[in-house]
Amino acid sequence: MKPVINYDELMKKIPYKFAIPIAVAKRAENLKEFAKPYVETWDKNYVSIALKELSEGYIRIKNEEILKILIPNVK
């Protein structure tokens, strides 16, 4: 059975919706190249592992100040 990742729960951890796929992609790339996973998953898909790590709080964005540029300035 494939685990369900709740995007709303991820938005509570990282409040910038466009940063979540970037963080997951970077972590998946690291897993593919050299890093060891922090969690166990039912498959060996790097994106699934990275999503689970993010949802469980094992990975985070270091400088969240940079992410403020992703918030639209709509008046």
C-alpha cells in the first residue's frame, strides 16, 4: 500500500508551497548520489523517501528568509 502524503500538513512545516517540491527534489538528488535515507519506505523511490523525510521533520530548509521572495505581492 502506497503511503499518502498530506500536502496541507507539509504546508504547516514549510509555508511556501513552491518551496516544498524544490526541497524534495534537492533531497532526492542527494539520496540518489550519496546520502543515506533517514526513514524506511515501502519502495526505493528517492522522491517518496524525500517526501516522507520532509513530512516527518528530518529535513528542513536552512534559510527560510530566502523563501519570502516566493510570496506574491498582490494589492
